[in-house]
Amino acid sequence: MQLKANGITLEVQDHGEAANPALILIRGLGTQLVHWPDNLINGFVAAGFRTIVFDNRDVGLSQRFDDAPALSQADDIIAAAMRGEAIEEAYALTDMAADVIGIMDALGIKRAHIFGISMGGAIAQLLALHHPERLLTDTIVMTTCRPLVERGAVAELLPQLVARDDASLEAAEDALMAEYGIWGSPGYPADEAYIRAQARAAYLRGGPKAAGINRQLLATMNAPDRRPALNKIEMPCCVIHGLDDTLIPPELGAEIAEHIKGSEYHPIKGMGHIITPLLSPEIVRLVATFIKTKSPR
């Protein structure tokens, strides 16, 4: 369904009983709600959560920002970054955090459990920092509290993150296959049929579109270092990170947990930077147990 949230239009799916505690899942850079494994969503529903997923702004069926006066082409972003220039973003990660609050308002949810991965994990941190009164618990997965592309990492990391439009459905499928090969979870592999089906589903929903992904990337790149603020968080937090994450090293996940007093940290052997169907039951178990034991009554 389409909702008006934070002044924009977002595509949202609402699973489970409305009377159950709400759990909102936040995707990472450039990905859509169809990239959540079905058994992850269904697992959370079976664990007793009203499970809400959505397309972030600028991807999938949510509102695009093509008229924004910001760089959106891959080569332009790389060139400007390599010159050391500040690159203005179309919107900030704090705006994307406010989108989540807007979804809660539209659905009449006063407080929710949050689960964010990668860029969504950065958004989850900002929700805890700027909207603590709306959160019950915060689960922060496969992300960092530092600036995404720190000095010295631009030439190495940025070309892997910027997006270029896929000319065909086959190219989109091949691109996602390559991503799973580089950043997937080797201990919890996904088969080719599943990966290609995900790529098809995303492609047929109008994306991924490179310009929107690159605008999300600029928001992520321009987000400030959150380390100085994390020790102010007082709500129950759970940090999950794969020990085989080749995009964001596991020590950066451990660093988040070190800065949030009283947080739980769960490193997972064999987990990379993608939640696969084989990994989903373990994620559901960890998160459901954490919420059951730590959530305020």
C-alpha cells in the first residue's frame, strides 16, 4: 500500500496482527522490500510481531527525487570524491529516519521495535538518537557508526557502491548474482534461482534505478560520525554482525556495541552482508529472544 509519510509517498507492507507489537524492518542501500526473505518476515510474524516492511525513498515503488539538484551519476560522484570535494546530498539519513516515524504515524503506531541492516542500521542508530520516545528496542545489523567512506577508502570502496543502470533484466540478474558472490553469506548460501527471482522482482517494480541509489549513497556518505553520541542511548539495543562480512568489517559492528552501554553483541560466523533464507531463522531467533528479554513492559 502507498502511505503519505513525512510529506512523501512510501510503499509499505504490513504483516501480522495489528494488535501485536510492531517491528519495522529497514533495508540497506538501493534495495527494496522484496529483498527481505519471505521466511524472515513470516518468522517474525510467527514470533508474535506485527512486521512492517517498506521501500526507502528513491527505490522501488516509493517516491523518487529525480528533480533534486544533487549529483546522481556514478562517474561524477567518484570524480568529485577523489578531488576531495564536499558533495551536497538531496536529503539526509535523518530525513530517512523521519520517514520511519512518518510510517508509524500513518499506521497509528506509538512505539515500535526497529530492525535495520546496513544503511538501514545507520538509520536505526539515528532513530535511537533523535526519536527515542518512539522506540521500544533497536536492532542494528551489519553496519558502522563511522562515516561510510572515510579518508583513504574512497578509491577502494566508492566504485563498489555507486550504481549504474542495468540495461536489461538479464543484466540486473547477473549484477545481483555478482553481489551475492562478493558480499553474500558463505555459511548460509542462497541458490541461483532464488537470487535471480529477487532480481526480477526488484526490476519489475521499477528498479533499481541508479540515480536514486546514488542519492541514497550520498546521504550515507554525508552522515556524521555517530560514535560521540551513541553512549547517550539508553534503550535496549542489539548489534548483529557477520564475521564474514566483506563490505563492513565485523570489528565495526563490535565498535557500535562498545559505544552503546548495555547493548548485546552477536557476531555470526558464516554471515556476510546479505540475509539469506538459510540465515533468516537464526536472525529471527536472536531478535525475538532479545526483545522478549529486554523490551520494556
